[in-house]
Amino acid sequence: MGSSEGYGADHWYFKSWGPLGWIETFFKFPAWIVGIIAAIETSDGQGDSQTAQAIIATALSVFIVFGIIDRLKLKDVWSMIFILFNNAGHIAFTYALFARNVTDGWLLGFCAPLIAGEFVKLEYFRRHLGSEFEVPDVKPGILYGFVLFYIVGYIALIVIQLTK
């Protein structure tokens, strides 16, 4: 029998994520907007594709799908809204990288807030993972690994950009 909240909930609900959850969203929201605007701005197709960066961004985008699957199980409305915007921003920015040469400003505007948000998520995990927050059947080390994967990916995008 399902519960009213959490994994296995029998209906969608609004989870209280506390200050760190909203701070993470606050940091990441501008990056999603930058990703979408960068895709629109680069839609003229002029310039060279940034293939290595586009491949990294594709990997980052693909792994967000696991987050969508998780949110479908959790049935938290806030989490689902967050992950859909997160995915849209990543896919749009990946498109921009494939379409043409994205400027330093767009790339930093996308990556820097996401890195900050991932560090907030690490603090959220440190405080709440295993007590107030868990993902069934996923060990904490795997969750930390995903966050570090994203931090390293965003840093790689920046390093490649700044060493061109």
C-alpha cells in the first residue's frame, strides 16, 4: 500500500526541500535560462561546433534522464518541475555547442551557477542523506558520484573553453 509522501506515494505532492533545496534551485535557475538563450542565439548555425564540449554536455544531459525516472517514482511536484527545467537547459545548451562556437560568457554563465548548485547539493546530502533524504536502492556513494560527475563535467567544459 502506498504512502502519502516519498517513494511509493500513491499521489503527487509538494515536498518541503528546506533552504538548501531552494538555494540549489536559485543557483541553477539562471544556468537553465542561459542554456535556452544560448541555443536561440546560436540557431543561425554560424561558427564551428565545439565537438568535445558538446559530447561532454551530451553525457551530462543524458544522465539527467535518470533523475526524471527518479522523480516519477518520488511523485514530488517541485522535483519534477526542477528536473524538467534542468533537462531543458542542458539539452538546449548541448544543442548550442553542437550548432556553433559558444562564447566564453555563455559557457561560464551556464557552468558556473551549475557548479555552485552542485556544491549546495553536496551540503544538502551531508546534512540530510540517510535521515531526511534517501533514494531507494541507490547507495549514498553513487549519489555523491553523480554530483562529482557533474562538477567535473562542468569544470571540463570551462577548461576546454579557456584553453582554446
